[in-house]
Amino acid sequence: RLRLHDGKLIKDRRYHLRTYPNCFVAKELTDWLIDHKEAPDRETGIRLMQKLMDHYIIHHVCDEHSDYKDAKLLYRFRKDDGTFPLSKDVKVFMRGQSLYEKLVSVEESILKVREENSVKYQRTFLGCEMIDWLVQEGEAENRKEAVELGRALLEHGIIQHVSNRHHFFDSDILYQFWINFRRRRRLTELLNENSSRALSESPDSPFCLRKLNPDPGNTSFLSVQTNKEIKIVSAVRRSSITSLAGNSNPYFSTTPTLVFPPVAECNPKSVLKRPVTNEELLSPGAPYIKKTLTIVGDAVGWGFVVRGGRPCHIQAVDPGGPAAAAGMKVCQFVFSVNGMYVLHLDYQTISSLIMTGPRTLMMEVMEAIE
């Protein structure tokens, strides 16, 4: 979808005296798939687009056609018109993707190559380490909530115990990310997604559990590429740990020994010098000015962190990211997101609005007058 926006295949189009925003012509898109080697022929291209229709990712602009027709008909990505169905499965997938990007982008990440029973695994972490990190980064309010998040990620096939024996626990058990989110899936993989055997054995599949050769000194992180790639967010089939393991009960029935490290602070220290209320922000004559920012997300995101609540503030800005280029600064207060007034919301809700919204982000912020 992002590549089509960049290539101007998705744009506002006029038909029978009516303008349809953010749509594409089916025949042009089929041509594009072949030209960009996403499909070997028109038949395959049509099958791929039908798969996206079946997963409620694209639809005919007037919903008059349930099939994808290789003709001069207008179709649109549901993400571009707000009709994309955010089911629980999709929300968990997007949360896992967000956490993965955050983890691999920081120095001294808890994701490391580790060895268990003479086998090296990549993208691994200890359960208790993940709990510590989720709480410290404000991704979870407490350890119980962090465990629930970890279990949801495991049940949706995003993380797993390295030998597939345990559910997720707050302990020193070794887990790993099952999906390499930084590898862009080729569209043709959609045609084979019903085969769990094919997915688990393909060395290029992002769902594949890839083990490193247990050679001494081999500690390279092979899966994450340093170059930016466009992420395609789609409705993803919920992976079945049971089917992949080939066992109706993939976990040991015995409960592992739990280790409880000291409880960490729930949020990093605020960058604000003092708390500010909504009443103070909005009072007549208050020393704040409102600015409108237009931020076009790139392959990694928008490049800023929101924290706090009622009102939320900008906690951090990536100096080389889109937000910084648009004029965003630390300590600004978030007034609205894509036209929605948000001063009364917490940062989790605002983050969700941003993550599930369009690539081009419209924000109003309030900044203190120096």
C-alpha cells in the first residue's frame, strides 16, 4: 500500500461526476504487479488481489463487486478509508510489530543470540527480561499486565518458547520472536499461507523458526537488516502453535519455577519540569501557542514517543525522523490527532489512534512560549 502511494497509483480519481479519494484502477495495479515482479503473470496478480479482498484489506469503492476484476474498476485499501476491521488478531499482530521494532532499534537490546541444548537461537530473550522491559518502557502498567501481553503474543504465534515446551511466564525461560518483522513478505507467499508445513520449512518465511549453526563464536544477528524496508501491515492468519508443533499439547504440564526480580518503575522519567493540567493549557492568556504538524511516516514509523495523559506530551523525538522534520519538539502537548480532540486521553489511547490511522499524520500540538 505504501509503495503504491509513493508511486502515485493510489490517488483521488473522478468517475461519473464523483470524486473517489485514495483509490487505484484494478487493471493498472495488475500491470504494476507484473512490472515490479510481485506477480509472474496477470492470473497470479488477480489471485493475489482476490486474497487481499478475502482478508478485507481492499474493496471496490462502492462495494458493488465482491471479486477482484482485472478491469478499469476502482478499488481502495480499507486502511485508507477507515473501514479496515481491527479484530483482536490484527491488534495483537500490530502490537507485536511495534514492540519488535522498538526492541531492535535500541542499543543493548534484550534480543540476543543465545544457546540452549547446544543449539543457537536468534531474536531470543528471557521471559523475566521481557517483563522488566515492558514495565520500564511503559508498555505495561505492571508485571501482571505484561505477562498477559506476553501470553497474547505467544498465542498469536508472534513469540514462542525456543523448543515450544512452555507458555509465557515471568521467569528465566528462553523465548524468541517467531516473526522477523523487518523482512517484507512477498505477495506470492499469500497463495501458500494455508500450508503450515510450507511456512515452517521455508528459509525465507517470516514465520520460520530459524536456528543458527551451533559453531563456536558464531553470534551474528542474521535476521535483521540495517536497511529500511517498507512494512506491509495486513490481516494475518493466526498461527497455530499446536499445528506447528505437531502436538495437541505443546506445553509441559508442570509449572516452571518463577523468578521475580525487583519491580521497576512503570514509566521513564518525564521530560516535563512540572505537571501541567488541561485547564492551565486552555485558560485565556496561557503562555502556549498551537501548531499544526503534518508528519508523513516512513518505513519505520513517525519518529516520536508520546507519554503521560490528560494532557499527553511528547517524551522523545528521533532527530532524523519524520516528526523532527515536521517541527515536533520534546515537551509539546498533544491537542488533536487527525482532527480528533485528545487532551482528555491517555498515551496508550493516543498511540493506538496513531498506529491504526493513515500514514500521513495530522497533529495539533501546544508549545510553551519561551
